[in-house]
Amino acid sequence: MRIYSLLSAVLLSGCLFAQTLNVKVGQVLYLFPASQAGSMTYSDGITLTVMNKTFTLSEVSDMYVDNTEVTDATVSVVYNNTTASITVAGNVARYLTITQSGAHVSIAQSSDLAQEITYTLSGNSSDGEFYMSGSYKATVELSGLTLTNATPVYSGAAVHIQNGKRIDVKVVTGTTNTLRDAATGSQKGALYIKGHAEFRQKGTLNIYGNLKHGIKTGEYMTVKNATINVLSSVGDGINCAQYFLMESGTLSLSGIGDDGVQCDIDDTTTGSTGQTTDHEDEDSGNVYISGGTMSITVTAAAAKGVKAEGDMYVTGGTITATTTGGGAWDSDELKTKASAGLSADGNMAISGGTLTLTSSGAGGKGISADGSLTISDSTAITITTKGQAVVASSSGSLTTVSNSSQLDRYSTNYKSSPKGIKVDGTINISGGKVSVTTSGAGGEGIESKSTMNITGGEVVVNSNDDGLNCSSHLTISGGMVYVHATNNDGIDSNGNCYIKGGLVYAISAGSPEVAIDANTEGGYKLYVQGGTIVAIGGLESGASLSQSCYSAGSSSSGGGRWGGGGSSGSWSTNTWYALTVGSNTFAFKTPSSGGSGMVVSGASTPTLKSSVTPSGTAIFGGVGYYPATISGGSAVTLSSYSGSQGGGRPGW
């Protein structure tokens, strides 16, 4: 009789008031607005069907009518320690099957669901989870949720979304949310989304990955506005496939057991003939960073701050990546591997943003790419590597080496040297500011295993080994380049080296190393065809000089320690010089030690002064001014310099 009266009340008053029928089953409350309820079927005193949702009355613990307002297509889950209360909008009730064990909640969407549902999760539990499956896209709102999965029931993840579709993850503005997964289970992350996840809004999400990754998505992942902190993870901080996009917001990763962010190529799709389809020709394995702030610290051997199995594109944002792990032996590829701040198995292009990359582990790199590297526009990159080299025995046993000369005993696959930038393909620098400092054995500043082209920007390298090194041809035709190598050549090309323009200040170690080198032993040559050049340590023997070069002799004031002498001229240590070519003056400070002699060159006959007091626009980290204004100083004698005079032995 009570059921009949209740239903009659809803039907009779539905058109007059915003009344709602509440049906409670266990901890699940279903809300049916009277305006939508329509005909309700009460059958044999056993079942009640409302809006095509059928209830067994023996399972209904309460039923009442009130004025609760209902938002269609919503589900709310509120965790309260050992239990959770679930509220379901009536218009989607028929599509959902809900099971629950304490604070462990599982919701299965039926295959005929054709509208997006918003799931709002809040409250806290020290032993609970949220598991949702289905085949339609959904929104998940994290609205002040603290959830730890201590004893897995449906999954070991704190939040597990099995849908293979787009999942809009709203980290609700003003809320703090914390997720921890179980230490056991088969979950791939504390937060796992099988499909593609879009994180947005201005709340905070803290993640602790106790078994594998912090956040794992089966497809792409994007971040916009949200603050995501992965405070610990056994595996990667974030692991995704297809692509990773950072548009805005804050991403902080620490306590990571592997890579900070890793984006894998999605090669799991099976074709019509049963073969696995490789998606390298699609947007897969790629990383895009266009804004926001990323702070990443990784400590594992050979770990990467951000790793793309495909390409990487940085157009904006602030990235700070610190790696401290040493080298590792890859038993599959039979080669040593090392850490890197940014790493791409494909190409890398950086055209904006501020990047600070630091590696202190053996063999560590700031940037590593198997393809090409392009740096342009308003980029600001600062790279510091502090580790020594790492070498491997034939059995893969690793040893750290602090003497560069020892590295020649090992083949390429059995050694990893610290480098600021290491690229297998071509390096093109046309803009921005790049500053690299390397101090360990074999520590080259910028290395290409192919060609290198600098047409613009400001490049500053302070290195242990070669400042710039490439396996093929190297060309500088613009920009401003400063290299100071304390144990080898300043600029070293294993093919031809072309200086066609720009401002170049190169410093080598003592003889036989030279400031600017080409592989004359291999039949190649240094070509000086333009630009404003200062070379402490001289030029490679046999250079082709279509632009006049000069040796710097003694100034009238003398002073300091005079290094080198001979055909390449002399220079004073720790002294400010000014080289004037036409109407432009480049002021530069000499190092405390370096190669023998100084060679200068310009588009017209230059003048050189020593012991000047400079001012103007500071460049090269403060060791240069350009354009400069000078006062004081003494004239330095310049003598004609020929390519045969050379500063090193052929082939060095």
C-alpha cells in the first residue's frame, strides 16, 4: 500500500513541483525526477521499474520523495573511510551496473549507453578504489578525493578507468586530491586510464605509485591548467602511448624509479591479416610541450626526464629536468646507456620555452636524440653535465672512467661519455640561446653524428672535451658562438669545417689541439669564408682562407703570461681585448689557460686592443660584449696569417 501511495504522490505532483523519487539500494541512491519518471511498473509485489531501471524490492532499503534537484547524466561517489555513498541520476540508471565491497566501487556501463556521464569522486578512504568500465567516453571529476587502495578488490589502482575512449579528467579548481595504489596486484598505475586522458581545471592531484607507474594511460594524455604531482613511483612517473601534450599547468615529478614522462609508440593494433601494425607514421610516441611548468627529478640508472619513442616538440613552457643516475648495460642491444634530461628516439625540435637540464650521473646527457635536432626562435636552454664517462667490459660490467685518454680503448657501444647535447642526425641551430657546460671525462659540449649548421642564435659551450663536434661537415654562417674546451679542440669537424659568417670565439686546450679543427688527415679542410673570428689555439693546418686572417702579436703595454707565440701570435691571460671590424667592436676576455697563439679575422681589416675596459651588451655568459664600447687599452700588432701556419698537427 505504501508503494502505491508513494508512486501516486510522485505522479500527481510531478507537474506542480520539482519532486524526485529516491530509491536506495545498499549504499547506492538513485534519483528519478518526477518530470521524467513517466509510467512506473510495479509487478507482483516483487519488482519496480522506473525509467527502464528495474529494482528487486527486497533489495530496496528506502524509497521516498523530496525536492532534490537532479542533474542528468551524473554519478557522485563520496568516500567515507570504510564505505562509499553513490548517487546516480535517473536518466542513466538503466545503463549502469554497480557493485560495491566496502569502499571499493565498481561501475559497469552497458554497451548501449550513448551519452557521456560525469562521475564526481570526493571524500577519503584508506582502503578503497574506483573502477569503471564501458565503451563510451566519460568525465571523471576529482573533487577533494583522498583514496588509497590497500587491499585490491576490482583492481589494485586507486582509480581505474577501463574505457578505451576519451576520458576528461577534471581536477576540480580549488581542491586537493591524493591517490595511492596497492603494493600488490596487476595494475599499471595508481591512476590508470585505458583510453586517452585529458587532465584539466586548476586543482591539485598528488600521486603515489606503489607498484609500477604513477599515472598510466593506454593512449594519449594531455595536461591543461591542472597541477599534477607524482611524489613517488616504482616505474615511470607518467607513462602513455600515442602522444603526450603539456599545454599549461604544473607537472612535478620526484621519487621516480624510472623515467619521468615516457611516451611509447602505439604498436599494439592488430591488422586484418593478424599482423601487428607499427604506428610510426602516425602521431604516436610523440611529446609536445607548448606551455606550463615541468619540474622533473629522476635518480635511476639511464633514466630520462622526458622520453619520446617518437619525436619531441618544445614550443614553450618552463622545463627543469635533473637526472642523477649513472650508466646501465643494455643486454638486448649490447651497449651502454645513460641518463638524459630530454630524449627522443626520433627527431627533436625546440622553438620556445626555458629549459634547464642537469645531469650528474656517469655518461649523462642534457639532450639526446636518435634523429635530428632543430633549435630556433626564442628558446633558452641551459645544460650542465657533471658526471664522468662509463665503460663496459665484454660481459657488460660497468666502470666509471675519469681520464679521457682511457676511452679510446673502448668501441662506441661499450662507452658513454657525458655530453651536453648528443644527436645521431643533423643539428640545426638558427635562434635562441644555448648554454652548455660539461666537466667529466670525454665531456663534449654539442655533438652530431652527422652534420651541424649554426645560422643564428647564441651558443655558449664550456667543455672538457670538444666544444662542438660532428662526424661530418660543420658550418657556421650566422649567430654568435663561444666554445672553450679545456682538454681538446674548441670546434672539431670530422668532415669539412666552414666558417661563413656570424661571431665565433673559440678556445682550445694546449698544443696539439686547435681552436677550429677539420679532418685534414681524412682529406677534408677548414674553410674561412666570412664572419668575425677569434681563435685562441689557432686554426687547423692547411686551412683555405678566402677571408684574411691575422696573428695577434704583442701589445705596447705587455703584461700577463704570454702563451704560445710562433706563427699564431701571442695572447695575455685573463685580459680584456677588443676586436673592431668596420664599425662593430667585439670585446672579449681571455681565459686563464688555453691553446697556443691567437688568430683573428673579419670581413675587413680588423684592429685589436688589449687591456681595455668594455661595456655594452654582455654575451657569452659575461666573457664578451657585442656590440661593445671600450675605453683605454693598447694596440696589438697584427701579422698576416696563412693557412699553412696552422696551430695543430694534421687530422687533430
